[in-house]
Amino acid sequence: MISQSAYAKAILAAGVADRKQTADHHDISATGKEIRDRVLQAILSLDIKATNKPSGGSVASVDMGKVGPKAGKIADAAVKLHGGGGGQLSIVFVGEGHESITDSARAQSLLDTIGTNPSFNDVVLILERGFYTRYRLPQSITSRIREENITSANGWEFGVDKLEHDNRTIVVAGYMLAHAADGDQNRNVLFIVVFGDRHADLAEQFEYLVRAAGRYGVDWVEKRPRCYCRATSAKS
């Protein structure tokens, strides 16, 4: 697995953030495409070692759209997605309002369900900065990705200092691609992403990077089945 620190160092080296930027504290001058290009450059620089790469052509992703706002509905959708064909990549985006007690309870219920259901394996939990201590995390989820970890390098948490929320979404999608591209490509991977509701385009950013990486030789991820669904905040 590509480590969080290796990814953070790579995107910093690729210019995702620069200490010299002074415009309104954040890098408001960089466009989404520029950030995506820098993230892609970083991914291509990583020591990715894939096995059991799929053959054939690219596979179209399937967007399952919105699922019901209750934890049970999200869990049902996660079970359905994770039970797909060999090598399937699934993203379940759980949107939150930062001050919503209802949303926090929903996410905790989902995590509790995952922790007690043995059918959930190869789960990657991705938490927005500040969320790690908010939840009781099941021991069965060993792949825990913290936004703070993938946006901090060389003693600098550049995710806070320099990245607007749109660009933070791209950075998280980039780590998901690096994670998916590495290792056994025949395993099913379920990404559970608990983030603020305004990052709900995460799957679209992931899909953009998957396609772009394919043009530079990392073409095996787009040959894997990919399915996405999302639950918006109860405040939406």
C-alpha cells in the first residue's frame, strides 16, 4: 500500500502547495485542472507495484446516485457495491454537515455495522481532517486514512494553510487512485469516505484522475469495475 506520508511528500514535491503563496492565505490562484495535473504527476512518481493487472479495455464506471439518508440504507448500498465482481472499486461517500449531530450519529451507525459484518473486508476508511477522534472506529478497519496525514509533509500541514476545499477533494481522490493502483488488482476495495457535504464530487474527481492516469501508462485501474454512491447530509 502507498503510505500516506509518501503520497503527501510526492504531492508537495509536485507543487500542490508552495510556502511562497500569499494570496488570501490559500492557493486561490491554482485552477482545478492545475491541481489535478500536479496530483497526477505525483502519482506517476510513486513506487506503485501492481499485481494481477486486468486485461482488456477500459470499463465504464457506474454511478448509483444518491442513497437514502439513514445509516441502514447506506450500509445496504455498501454491501451491494462491495459484493460486485472481482477487482471492483467502490466508493461510498457519506456527506456531513460539520455541526450536525444527526450526521455524526449516522456515520457512527454505519461504522458499527461495518465492524460487525464479516462480509466487509478490504475496507478503506477516509476521514476529513478533525474527524478521526469523532468516531469509534471498528478494529476490523485497519486501513484508516486521515486527511491530515496526506496533506502534511516536512513538518507543514499544507492542507490547512494552502488548499481550498475543491483542491482538497482532488488531493483525496488522488490518494484513492494511488491506493487502488498499488497491490493486488483482483481484490475488491470499498472506500468509505466521511467528509463534509461540499466534497460530494469526490467520485467525479477520482474518475477524472483514473482516466488521466490511463493515458500515462497506469491504465489498469480504468479496466477494473468501479461503482459509486453518495449520501448527502441530513441538513441538505
